[in-house]
Amino acid sequence: MAGLVTLRSRDVLHAYFSAHAAFHVYALGDLDDFYWPHCAWYGWEQKGVLQAVALLYQGFSCPVLLAVSPHPRPDLKDLVTALRPTLARTLYAHLNPGLIHTLEETYQARAHGRHYKMALRRPKLPVVAPIREYTLCRPGKAELAAFYQEVYPACWYDPDSARDPYLGVRQGKELLAVAGVHVVSRRFRVAALGNVATHPNFRGLGLATVLVGHLCRELFGYVDVIGLNVACSNEPAIACYRKLGFEVQGVYEEYMLERNHESRAAGKQVKYA
């Protein structure tokens, strides 16, 4: 017998995701107390065995659905199909390749491209060059928000929910490049890099590579796996991460979804056994 279940046990979720920890860095990090209140976890079981898991993260104004796995899973399609009537009118989604077809009759989808999940495992410390004429720093939240607004307005940076560490590179008082984390958990020993950006006037100097290398060395003081998501089309960033030792763990797709029409079940929360 197969069916949809809600999942509330961190131990069960940790065991499921740990089997492919380098792929599921975000999911493992979201088990942390800081993120846990914003998470709704759903699973697909067959004969009492958990086959697939999806996360609905509600810590942003737009909910985010994560339905990804390192290998194709038919059970993940069944899970998303079962969840479809309960999902919000608008949401952002990370999906296994091809899984968008499960949602197309309900949502209009705007594709945001294919992405790699990459990861670096401890103790593979990246070799980093000195900053030389530049200075490493820890920018404040207001300065980070202003930098991203100018250089990378599409990034997901929320000063109210941002977690340390964030590192920057300065020349004098000018902030040239920054790198931080989307998710970090000392308890579950994972971190996901995010919001890596360099001012257009200083690109091509290798600042991002050096900066991310220093950040990884700091993170490996209390995590075992560092992951990140990067667009498959972003060749300079991929080259930077490969140089530091990151390896591709899998591919997924991102979409902005808008419901085609209202239905009675749309947006309602349904309880499952």
C-alpha cells in the first residue's frame, strides 16, 4: 500500500537524507532549529518504507517547494502529484528534471534554468592564495543588502534571516566581493554557500575563488560537507568551484509557478495519516 504522509521526525529525515548527504545539503541544513519552524515535510511511503521526500519551505514571502533527488525516482512524481491540490497559488520550485510536467496542468511555469548541485567534503581543504593588496572583512547586514542591490539584485538575501558567516574583500573602504551561506547547521554539520558576487569592475581577478576558499576553510571548522547550487550556464562560477575541489552531485531545474485557476483545494493544508 502506497500513500502520502507528513513527516515530523528529524531522525527519520536525517537518516533518509544522509544516504546522499552531498546532494541533500540544503535539506539536512533545514533540519536545524533555526529553519525547522518554516518547514513542512512530506513523504511517499510504500508498505511502510519511505521512498521519496519533498519539502515546502515557508520562510520567505513566496513558498519554495524542493522535490529533488540524486537519481530519478518515480515515487517523487507520485508525491508531487498528491501534493499538487494543497500547494499555494504562487511558489518557487526546485524539481528533478522532467518533474515539471506533473504540475503543468495546474500551474503556468516560468523556467529559471537547469542547475548543478555541487559539494566539497571535509577534509579536502581548498588551497587559497593570499589576498595581497586586498583585505578580508566581515560586512554588516546593511552593507551587504546595499551591495547586493547594486551588484546582484536577483539574489536571495534577507537581512532578517541571514546567517553567519559572510566574508568580503575590500580595497580601502570599497567592498569588491562577498560570499556567504544560504544554510548552515553546526548540529547537522552541513553548510550551503550562497550569494557569491563580485562587483563588475573587479571581475576576472579571481577574487571570488580566493574568497570562497577562505570561507570554506572557516566552515570546515564545524561542518563536514559544504554544498551549493549553481546554474549550469554559469561557466565562470562552475570553474571557480571546480578549482576549489567542488564536484557535481546532480542536476535539477528551477521554476516560478503561478496557478492557472483557483480550485477549492488550492492553498489548503490537508492532514495525512
